[in-house]
Amino acid sequence: MNVLHNVVHLLVGVIGIAAFLTGRSVLYARGMAVLFAVLAVAGFLPTDSAGRFLGLVPIGGTDIVLHAATALLGGLAGFAFANNREERAVA
């Protein structure tokens, strides 16, 4: 890991808190599902000699599994569960 990687993780958390406080948690979950799915795929792309994607942050190895799991859980929360709740509220 490096400082930029840690800052990105903190930023994702702060945005998540802001999404919760503003009632946009479903939108946040959907956005994170897409973002982390892209990161999971990007983890398979070539890296520099230090294992950093685009020379910035390491996203290969076990990060691929973590990003994919986060994408799946975010998608489940943002698309499956949210749709059920919206349908129940309408009925």
C-alpha cells in the first residue's frame, strides 16, 4: 500500500458517510458497485515493476478479490435490496 491508496480509501469512507447523512446511500452503493467492479477488472491489467496500476496505486493480487467482493455487496445493496424497499413503499 501507499499513501495515495490510503487517501482514496479514506475518501470513499467520507463520501459514504456524506451519502448516508444526505439520504443518498442507494446512489452511493450503486456508484461504489460500478467503481469497484472497474477496479477489480483493472487489477488484471499490466502494472509497473512495483505492482502499481498506472504507476500510482497497487490494485492487483488480493485487492482484486476485495474489490470484486465490494462490487458484489454494493450492487446487492444498491440494486437488489433498494428495489425491494422502493416497491414495498409504493404498494
